[in-house]
Amino acid sequence: MMFKLPGIVMAVFGIMIFGSCKKKMDDVYIVQKDIEKRDTVQVKTVFNVEEFRRQGMTDYEAIQAACDLVPENSTLIFENKTYNIDHTVFVEKSIHFRGPATLRRTSQDVYHLASPAVIGDRQLVLNTTEGLKVRDYFIMTNGKMDYTGTTQINLITAIDGNVITTHYPVGKFVDGSDAFPAGTLLLKDVRFFWILNKNPSLLPTQSCSFINLTFDGNRSSNQYTYSWLLHYGIEAASRDKTIIDSCTFMNSPGETVLGHNLYISNSTFKDINGSAIHTSIDRLQINEDEIHSEFVNNYFENTNEIPTTIEGHSEGCITHSNSGGYYTAENNTFINVGLSVIGLLYPSVSVNDWGTSDILFTNNNIRTPGRMVFGFGFLPGKLDNVNIVDNKIYELNPRDWSEAMEYYPGVIIENQVNR
């Protein structure tokens, strides 16, 4: 099992060189004149995404323009239609997104190296750069379908013709191979929303919300490799709360919601390759009492469908990495959730995390051929206040956790299995 660095680490270091990003269509800023019109009583804070669309704009460009231009704490309302998303939408202020609408990831953009590359290169010659932009993330793959055939994620900092400049130098594939011949595949990463601080050296502090939206990950057209590094749904690791209510996440090719300080309620996660929720944040940037999440009244079905040996981080419907755990999950339903309901539990493995402590998992309805917990990382350290108790289990693969309970007395697993 590999331990995954949280997305916020990439956010802090991967975009450090950016102060701003040139917009493809400069005339979107005409809208700013309308936003700045104020009367003596009230500032406009409710907008329709379509107010920001200009001729020739893609759906992504209209949404990104809206995010860039509305005032802090604005509400953005989507039309009741499908929006096609072909780049990651970066959110750098508190915004409240409202449906009804469907956001659908477009088919995977695939590029090839036109010239060979070697370890340490920071310029890559591609067959084309059409569809790429500065601030896009990508990985390369050597043709394997599983995560071991991919590189770590990288960032485009400049584009000149068919040459891209990358923030990180080219590194080895996960399997250790280091050959990058002409024809090597490069895959663009697309996340629906990534919540970031305008100052890339700081953790985000905003509170965003997503209500009554459907996120279609279009996994059938994003299968060139299975890797947890690609195509998160929403990445949100902020000091303030991120609220997700009455949303549907379906067809995710990888992990779906990643972060901490989440309140997820009345939502559906269905037919997804990776985990539905991944709790992860860097302890060096936040206090332990600031990261607790709540997952209540949600429905999970056919999640973490790709085995973790292939996808790299899909061992549970709810998984953890740096400072994982720190959540209450109550009154949820889990149906057919792959290898396990809850992912690997392990103590701190570095200065960046506190381990998977402070979990209350109770009063949930469970019917799955998998098991309750994927397993334990028997490492030095301890797990504190992990209580997986009083769940309503109608089908589950029973397992004896007595050895783990002796090793980690801070964990309690007490449920009546297979009622």
C-alpha cells in the first residue's frame, strides 16, 4: 500500500510560480463593470453562470470567468443543463455553487511525446499542444493500465508551439522504469473544482458549498490508465468548511472528493472506480481541531470498484492519507463498495500527519461482499479514538481484528455482522 501525498501539497508547490493566469478571452472582464454597479443598499451577490459567457467561450471558460469575477461569498447558479468540463476550475474565494445542473468531464485528452525525453527534462516536445493551457496538470504513462505505469503528477508552466515547460523535472515511472521514447503518452488531468488560496504558499481559508449538482466523471472515456493521481472530482482542503449537499457523483475514473473540513450530506456516490471520499491534509499547515469532517445521510453504491493494486488508492469507500480520519460518518448507506467500506488505518508515518485517528463510524447501513476495514498498518505509533460501532450490517465479509485491537487499543470495532 502506498501512502498518498495530499492534493494540497501539489497546490502549494505546484502553482507557486503563478501570480495570475492569462485568460483566453480578455473581454470577459467587461462583466466586471456590471458587478461593480452598486446602489446604496445592497451589493449584488447572486449571479447566473451564463452572465459571464461570451461568444466562443467553452463551458469551462464561462465557469472559470465567473469564479474569477464574482465578489467574495457570492452564489453562482447554473442553468438546468449539462456543462462539459475540459480543464480544472480553480476556486480562489468563497463561492456557493447551486444547481440543478450536470457537470460532465470531457473525454480524455491524450498527447504523445514527439521527441524522446530523459530523466530531469523540464521541456517536452509533444505531437500537439491544442487543448492544453498553462496551469494544466498531467501525468505520463508507459502504457500500463495500472498506476505503476505512471509518473507523478506535473504542471505546465509555459507553452511555446508544441513545446511545454514543466514545473517539476521528469521523474521515473512508479514501477521504476525511466525510458521516455517518442510516442510516450501524456494525459491531461481535469478536476471539476479545486479550492485554492490566491497566495499559493498558504492553505485555503474560504468556505465553498455545492448544492443540487450532478458530477459525471465520464469514466468510460477516461481509461488510458487507472491512477488515483488523475481526475479528482472536488479537491477541498480548507481551514473553513466545504459543504456538499444533495449532489450526485457518478462514473468517477478515480477518487471523488478529497480534502478535510468537509460536510457532505444527502448525496449519492455511485459507479466510481476509486474512493468516494478521501480525507487528507498536511498537519504542518493546520491545527488538529480544525480538520474534522461530517458525512451524514449519504448513499454509496458500486464505489472503489477498481482494486487498489491497479488504481493505487481504492482500498476503501472512505480512504485516508496524511492526517486521514478525523470524521464522523453516520446514517449513511453502503452497498457493494469493493474491497472495504473504510480504507487502511495507520498511525503517523511522517511529520506531515497525525495518522488515522478520531473517527466515529456509527449507525450506518451496510450491505457489501467486502469487509468493514481494509486493514491496519502495523507501524510504530498509535491510533486514537477510532470507534466503528453499532452499525446495521446486513451483509459483510467477517474478519477477526483481535490482533489489531491488541496492537492499537485506541480502535474499537464492535458491530453485529450479517443480521
